[in-house]
Amino acid sequence: MELSSLETTRFSIRQAKDLVKDLHAPSAKIFWMDFLATILIGHACFSLNVNSSLWLDASLPVQILTKGVLLSVTVLLFLRAAMFTHELVHLPREGWTAFRVVWNILCGIPLMIPSFTYYPHIDHHRRKSYGTDEDGEYLNLSHQPPSAIVLYMLGTLITPFVALARWGVLAPISWLVPSVRKWTFAHASTMVMDIMYVRPEAAKRVYRIMRMQELACFFVAWFVILHGPLIAKTWLDPFWFHAYAVSVCIIILNNVRTLGSHRWTGHGSELTFEQQLLDSCDYPYNPWITELWGPTGTRYHATHHLFPSIPYHNLGRAHRRLMAGLPADSLYRETVKRSLLAEICELWKRSLASTQSKTSPFPENRSNWSQAA
């Protein structure tokens, strides 16, 4: 994209680029240490919780507290590990093959979120496709009734079962039936918000990667399904309940984060650079809390959209430099939000107001839109 197309009267991309030009190189040491510590401790906590009857001999209140702590830690660590898939999309292709393979082996495949399902994320960063039908990670929630937000959250309850059906049932059928194979790739092979999203055809390399990762997820899915009758010898398998609880909690937490990552004020058509900037949010305050629900830099979503190639471990530094170096009236400052829950409440209000008025809350001209922002 030409830099001139990203210039506005209240934001200079040239100035912003100069402030962060040395922050684009990812650190392999940070990536490896962070991810391995996160996922290995996460697996350990999950295993301790599933097998707590073998080692936890305490009163009921202590058992409940211990298992609750282990569940919470597992969810937070698995969420952090899973969010590295977002980094995989933006990492250079060369030099990171081993990290991609290890991420899939330790996290993507066991959690049944293989990396190929997130490849289309790059469309979320293209100005021409952001917020349009080509962007599967966008819903115009500010223009939909509050029930759309509720349904988006309620979907978390069935997502684990959908994953088992996708990898355990639909995958083998698609291997045998070409038409099912084509439909599966287009409609059931991408992590998206928009369930109507249609994934475009991909290069042969993507299909090869997909087949390998899909086969691995097939075995994981059937391991989960058969764990009760074949391993635990019961149809009330504790493993199932723990796996479901962890999965749902991870998805809920991620969906809540997602609701606050944008303002969702687009309405399906192409947005200007200025509108896209104001539609994204940063949460730099209270890092000990925000880093839990917005790990690996996802709490700096506006900064990430400005500079997708900046690795997660440099986004905080980039945000601070931009805040210190950009003019006081810069549009960038309007992306800073203090509270995730407050921003979600604002989304709910916009949704409710849109339903009640039956008119779009997204003014067409710049001055009105800025006031709405």
C-alpha cells in the first residue's frame, strides 16, 4: 500500500514508522522460551487436574480450591500458547519452520487448532478486505441487535463438539468424497467469527500442510472420543469433563477479548485507513491483568494493525514510543482504552441504539464518524 494512502490530517504513517523502525525483528530466544514454558506448564497443570484423585488427599473445600486454581492456570496458559498462532501468520517464512512445527505438535494439534486454519488472518490486515465479506474475523456488531453478541458468546458451548465432528467425522469423509473435500476447505477449515465466511482456494503448499495437520487432528479427536470407554473404562470420564471445561473457558475468554479488540463499527463496505485505525483498540493500562486476557501482544490490537510485522514482545515498546512521539492530537491516541469491560458495554449500547433507531450508527462523513468514535 502506498504511504500516501495512509496519511491523514491527524496521523502521519511516516512519522510513526520512524518511531518504531527498529522494532520489527522477532527474537527467536523470546519466542522459544516463552512458548515452551507456557505450553509445558499448561500441559502439566491439566494433567495434575485430570489425575487429582491420585495425589490430592484433602478436604472437599481444599480439593475444590486446588482444582479451581489448576483449571484457571491451565486456561490462561493454554490461551497464551494458542495465541502464538497469530504470531505464526506474521513471522517470516524463512528461519521459523522448526518453531511452526513444534507449535503444532505441542499446541495446535492437541488443542485441535492447527496453524493452517489461521492462514486467512492476513486478510484481516488488508485495507481493501478489512471489515468486508473477505474478512472472516469481522462482524458488524455495532449494527446488529444485542442478541448477535449473545449468540456469539453462546456459541462457545458447542464449539468443542463442532471441533470433534470436524476433525473426527468430516475429515475422513472429505478424504473420500471430493465434493465434501471442497466444501470442507471453504466452509469448515478456518478460525473465524463469521460463520458465513467462505475461504478462497489456496496454493498447493497449503493443501499439503492441511492434509498433514488434518490427519494428526483426526487421531487427537478420536483419542478424546475413545478415552472414556477404552482408557478410563467409563462413560463418565473425568478427562472429558476437564477437557470440555478448559476448552469452553479458553474460548469464552478469547471471545470476550475479541469483543473489545475492535469497535465493530464497519458495516460491510471498505473502510478508509482512518476509519480502520479508529475501529481498533489498545489496552496499555493494568498490564498484570490485561496480559492475562490479551496475551502475546493482543491487548495492543490497534498498534498491531498499524504494524503487523512488529513481534508481540515489542508491541508494548512500540505503543509507548508512539504515544510519546506522535502529536497530542494524533488519531492514534483515540485507540487507547482503559477498560475492556467498559468498551464491551459501549459496544452493547451502540448495538442497542442501532436496533432501537433502525438506522446505522456509522456516519458517512469524517467529522460525524470521529464524534461517534
